[in-house]
Amino acid sequence: MRPVVLFSVLCFAAVASAASAANAGVSVGADVNVGVAFSPIRFGTGYGARVGYDLEVGPIGLTPEIGASCYGLDDEDRAARLLAGGRLHLRGLIQPAAYWHYGYTWIVGQSRGGPTVDMGGALDLSLAIFRVGAHAGIVSVQSTTHEGPYAIVQPIEWFELGLHGGLSF
């Protein structure tokens, strides 16, 4: 058991020594995605942009952010989303991260939309003000169609893989 504890302490010390005491600044980013919807099985692509504020203390970074994205699933559903959320990451050259966003989605060309949430993980390479990486996550949209006096919920969910890049000032 002692080698595991020693290894953990050494890993923490390496990450902590690679990061400065505290840092904050504006962050902008963009991503491209491919995805697969679950029911029915469909494939699609998308892109997005976001702006946030990096708050970094010791080995931990938190970025509250807002963003927008567009996604197309087999030309059947085209989703436009406005989001607010954040990212939590470890600082250093290689930065594992987790993200979560909540917002609203409009299904383009149809009279339906609804709340949306996404969450996932990322792995970034951070060089000075530049950051590039890959991410994987799940997206859920609870779209609602209004048919006369009735509201019909039509959930859309997909798994996405993507690449992203950004700048931090």
C-alpha cells in the first residue's frame, strides 16, 4: 500500500509544481464534432464556439462559459443551441477536463425546441496561450412540439466525439 501512496504524492507534487500559484483570464474556443443519435440511429456533424473566464488556482482550473453550437443529424434534425456551463480541468502541459452545459435548443425549420444539457470529458494540450484537444460527451435535448392544446415531448440524444482549440488571455 505504501508504494501507491508515495506514487500518488509524487504525481500530485509534479502537477502542482508545473502550475503557478494563481491565474485568471478570458478564454475563447471553438470545436467540431461528429456524433451518433440513439433512437433512431442517425449520424451527424456539428460545430460550436464559446467564451469564458479561466479561474486557476494551484493545479485546478475552472472556466465558467457561454456558447452556441449547431448540429445536423442526417438532414432530419438541425439543432441550434445556446448554452451556459463550465469546465473543470487540471493545469499543466496535458490537461484532463470535465465539462457540463445547460441551455435551450431550437430545432431549425420545425416548430419545436426545448431545454438541453451536455456533459463529457476532454484531454487538452496546453502551450502558452494555445490549447488544443479532443473531447467526448453526451447531449440530450428535450424538444417539445405543440399540436393544438397538446404538447408532445420528442427527446433527441446523441453521443459526440470532437476536436477543439482555443486561446486564453
